[in-house]
Amino acid sequence: MITVGVDIGGTKALAVRMDGTDVVAETRLDIDRSTGTVDAVIRSIESVFVDDVEAIGVGVAGLVSQKDGTLRSEEHTSELQSH
């Protein structure tokens, strides 16, 4: 199974493409405050994406509100809350 995982940090977006348990591609992009977090995440996914990817997972530090399902996190990920 080919999958992509993305780790969103305060200063970077790290994307990896996995073939089963093997990492077959990886990219790390710094988050440019002028273009934003979402742009870095999209570009990192695009850089490792292939047509046979079956799933994409995203990890980000923070808490999810059980009341309304929104992400409660630090300022560096606040841009994601509007998407």
C-alpha cells in the first residue's frame, strides 16, 4: 500500500511516501510566513505524491475540542483552522 504522511511543525512541513513500511521518498519544507502553512503542506505532499497513493495522513501538534471538533493548537497552526 502506497501512503503519504505529513508532519506539520512550527517551522516545517515534512512529507514522506511509504510503500508498506518502507520510506521511499521524503521532503522537508520550511514554512515561509509570507506564503503560509497550507502552501508548505500542499507543496510537500505534491513533491512526494504519485498516482497510486491510496491514503494521506496528517499529523499536527495540538488538542482537538471534543465539543466542536476544531483544532486547538499553538499560533503556528492557527492558519489551518480556517481550512
